Amino acid sequence: MIKWGGQLPIETPRLTLVPMQEEDGADLFAYYTEEIANYQYPKPYGSPEEAVREILQFAEGDSVGSVLFALRDRKNQFLGVTDIHGLSDREPEVGVWIRKEFWRQGYAREAVGAMLGYYGQKGYAFFRWEADRRNPASIHLAESLGGVLKGTDEYENMRGMLLQLNVYSIPAPEV
């Protein structure tokens, strides 16, 4: 069992955001597909064991400011992942991906909004969001959360694709 430095599950009306554990490796492997990974930095995992290694790396990173959350519905079904990096920075970076069969149902916005609220209560005023310019859903999500375009960036993802990023600053929700 991974110990996560006191992180508690984050609850929403439809979701529970739980820091990922080794047993989530099979879901991470099964549902992080080429289509999901298209505009993401990581590539899909080659095996459940590789996915577990990623989870363990995030668990080790928790002490330096990265947390990987499994998104689960009220029936405990795995819906996707949201993460936060750079908790030692003034503006940590957040991200999300949702299983394809659950796209366009508001889960990404609900999960990211809940995570922003949770970390906003811990003193963070703004969060960084990167959205590839070819990914209108990610851009819409950033803007729907109050994101303001601050610049652009480019870098190559793990599959060799050049990501063309809009970089947003999203304010923490008011409590």
C-alpha cells in the first residue's frame, strides 16, 4: 500500500478523486489509449506493470509536489485520471484525461474544478493548464474554469509528436 503524505480523497456529487495506488495499474494500462494520449505528454503503457511503475514514481514524487488521482464514480468505476505537479511552485500545473466512453459528460470539468478547489483551500491562487491548440475540448475546459491565455509553448511528447500548447492560468475557485 502506498502512503500518500496525508492526501485525502476529494469528493464531488458524482466523483471521488483518490490518490492512485498500485492496484490501479490495470485500469491505467487498459484505458490510457493512443486516442486518449494524442495530445498528452506520456505515451500509453506497454503493460500493466509499466503503469504500476508510473504510479509508484508519482507516489515517490508526492513528497516533492506531484499527485496522480484516480477518478471514480459512485459505483467505484474507474473514469480517468487527474494530476497536479509542482506543488512547491506558486502556480502548480494540473491535467486530466477521461475514458472515451465518458467524454462530454462533464466529468473532466467536475474533477479539475474539485481539485482546484481542494488545492485552492491550501493557499494556491492560480494553476497552470496546457492545452494543445488542436484540442478544442481541452481549450474549452480551461476557459470554462476561468483560464486566461498567458502564452504558448512547444515540446515533443514521448511519442515524438510536437505539441503546440496554449498555456493558461486558471484561478482557484472562490470558496
